[in-house]
Amino acid sequence: MQDLLADFADRRDWNRYHTPKNLAMALAGEAGELAAEFQWLEQDEALRVMDDPEKAKAVRLEMADVLSYLLRMATVLDIDLEAALKEKVAINEERFPPRTP
């Protein structure tokens, strides 16, 4: 996915705009657009959002935008997201032990 996005940016000469600051701002904006798809929905409506084809498409595309900017930012900063996720889960394992029955 990162290679796909890097190629897309390269072919448009967008790398000069893909700075960590710009990508972080774009990521925050797209996360806001994703949140807007759920704004004012009741809990049961939010749980069924994917049942409406038009709403489902909007949610999918906003999630793709969020993922795209996160992946581009990882590429620009040379961050291995899989390793970062594993590190964070290990930290959270310590912070939030499993419930015991």
C-alpha cells in the first residue's frame, strides 16, 4: 500500500508537499471527515451505518483517506507501522491487564 501511494505521489510531484506537518494536518482533517459521517447518529444508527449503500461508501472512502495519509506519513518518517503497533500493544498489555473471571 505504501508503494502504491508513493508511486501516486511521485507521478504528481507531490512529495514536496508531503512533509510530516502537512501529512499530520491532512490526517487530522480526514479523521474529522470520518467522524462527521457519524455525527448526530443515534447508537443504533451508527451500528447499522454500513447497511445504507451510500453511507457505507462514504465511510469506506473516508477511512481510505485516513489510512492513505497515515501510510504516507509512515513512509516519509521511515516508520515501520507493524513494529510500532506491536510495540504499542505490548505497552498496553502492561497498562491494561486482561480481566480475570
